[in-house]
Amino acid sequence: MTQLGDAWRAARPAVAGIHLDSAACSRQSNAVIDAAAQHARHEAEVGGYIAAAAAEPVLAAGRAAIATLTAMRADDVVFTTGSNHALDLLLGAWPGPRTVACIPGEFGPNLAIMAAHGFDVRMLPVDLDGRVLVVEAAANLQADPPGLVHLTGIASHRGVAQPVAALVELCRTLDIPLILDAAQALGQLDCAVGADVVYSSSRKWMAGPRGVGFLAATPEFAGRLVRRLPPADWDVPVGVLQSFEHHEHNCAARVGFSLAVGEFLATGPDAVRARLAQLAKTARTTLDRTAGWRTCEPVDEPTAITTFIPPEGVDPARIRQWLIDNRGIVTTAAEVARAPFELAGPVLRISPHVDATDTDLEAFGVALDEATRSVG
Ligand SMILES: *Cc1c(COP(=O)(O)O)cnc(C)c1O
């Protein structure tokens, strides 16, 4: 256990079992839970809209904290209900060519949103780990520039860090807007690298409440968008980013998220990233080949996610359920639909936050071995 891990753990309710699932949903701190509950109480006391107005300074601090993590301005951050919602809003307002370049490991639900908006998707060249080959991509993008480049900084199904800064730099040179899906990357990687758009979720590495996220866009990029709702030709004083603001939202969740991002900044993004990478290195080093499961990531990959390819005939979804039912260990079974162009079969994912310990990882290894024998 580390000092950082101790503090993170002490700030939260006691864990029931072992939580290795922050890529799905982290454990909120007591302060975050209390802030959201306090807001709900305030709504009952003074009325929901009065309470929302009173919460504005907290939300402004949240937008400022998000801006710090994304190299945006606080005024250019809007809250959404999550990452998918942010992408949907953004693509719905894009007036340019409906062509987008992304990685073969692109998140399945993102591909669905791109398709729903009539986008033609083309793939950027990647190496065997699924990492963008920036030099090859340069030739590719220059020869036939797409309207947008969409990069998922770290995928949901594989803990590989994309060269975000290098691709941002390339796209700036080529004058192609780059949109960063930071649903996983925020917290694991530096996302303050100059992307035109960054969006992410609260509940993952920021450890905020569920059902909230954000979209941040530079003024230059936002200036190219066209308002969809209300229709652009209606003469109303509503900017595009402003039009993304869902009027009826769960304000308590936004308050909790704002506090969570503040706590993350106070903990220290560099220290968190270092601890996450250290835990993942331990996991990949000690757990590879457990009961025939193979880890996918390079051992030193600076990410928190480790995924395991099952031995022949073993179903990750059944193993996940066994681990919950019998050992209180929470993991994720990632199905092929998460990355339909990259995953050959389902994988089991662990994603410990900084409060996990080597003992937790050891216990997971023992349980994975038992589960594989029992479920088969
Ligand atoms: C979780 C996730 C999303 C979707 O986030 P929501 O907040 O559930 O909409 C998008 N992209 C990646 C890479 C994710 O891991």
C-alpha cells in the first residue's frame, strides 16, 4: 500500500470485496457522495431551480478543473450525461464532410454514433498492439484528408496508450480537427495536449457519480459548428456549446462530478498516473499465464487497464460472474461489440484504481485460477 493509495482508500466507504473495475465505474469518495446528497436536500428546501443557481460556483469550479485537465478554457466546457452523449451532440452539429478517420480499436458504441450521423469511417494505420503509426498516418491523412480525426486515447477493451500528443500535432499541421475520446484516457494519460475537442465521463477514473460527463471544444472549433437545437435559422441568442447544455439535468450529479475532479487535481494527476501504471505493471508481470489466461498489454504500458485473453473454451462473462458471486471481486467481461474491428473474442479486464494493493492483485490471481477450474 502506498501513501497515495491509503489516502484514496480512507476517503471512501469501505469496499465490499475487491474492486478492480474503475474503467467501468470507480468508487466515489465520501465527500463526493455527501455533496450530491446535500444538493438533493437543498433542492427539497429551496426548490430545484433555486438550488441549481446556488450551486453555480461549484459547477464553475468543476468546469475550471476539467479545463485544467484538458487544456481548454472553463467557458468552453459543457456538462453532458456522458461520453457517448458528448459525441452524439458534437457530430450532430458538424457541418463539414461526414468522413472520419479513427483506429481499428475504436469503441463500438462510438462507431454506432458515427454511423447514425451518416459518417463514413476509415481506419488509421496501427501496429500490432493497435497503436496509431503516426508517420504512416501522416501520409494517409495528407493524401485523402477526412473531415475529422477521432482518437480514443485509451480503449475500453485494451490498455494501450495512443500517441495522443503526436497525433494532435500532426492533425494541427494538416489542419484536420482532432476529437479526443478521453472516457478512459482522462486520469490515465495527459489529456492537456491541444486536441480540438475532448470529452469524457465522470464515473470512470475521475471517480465521480454516474450519468454525467463533459464536452470541451476550442472556440475555433466550436465556431465551425452549426447549432441543431433550436434550429440554426431561428433568431435566438444561443451559442452552439450553450445549445449542448441539457436544460433538464441531474444537477446533484454535476455537483458531485465537479468535486471529484477537484479531488483528482488535489491528489495530483502525475502521482495518480504513476501509481496506476505501477499497479498495472505488477498485474501484467505476475498474472500473465494464470490458469492459461494471457495478458494483452506490453508490461510497461503507462496505463491502468490490463486485459486477459481466455484459454480455449473459457467464457469471460461466466468468469466475471463467478468472481463476483464467490469472491466479491469486480471485473469486466469485454465483449467483441466493444471493439468490433479489433477484438477477436471477449476478454476479461481488470482496472484497479490507486487504492488497490499487490495483495488484491494476488487474491485476484488465485480467484481467477479457481474460477477457471470451476467454470471451465
Ligand atoms: C465508457 C466509454 C465510453 C462511453 O462513456 P459513457 O459515459 O458511458 O457514454 C466511450 N468511450 C470509451 C473509450 C469508453 O470506455
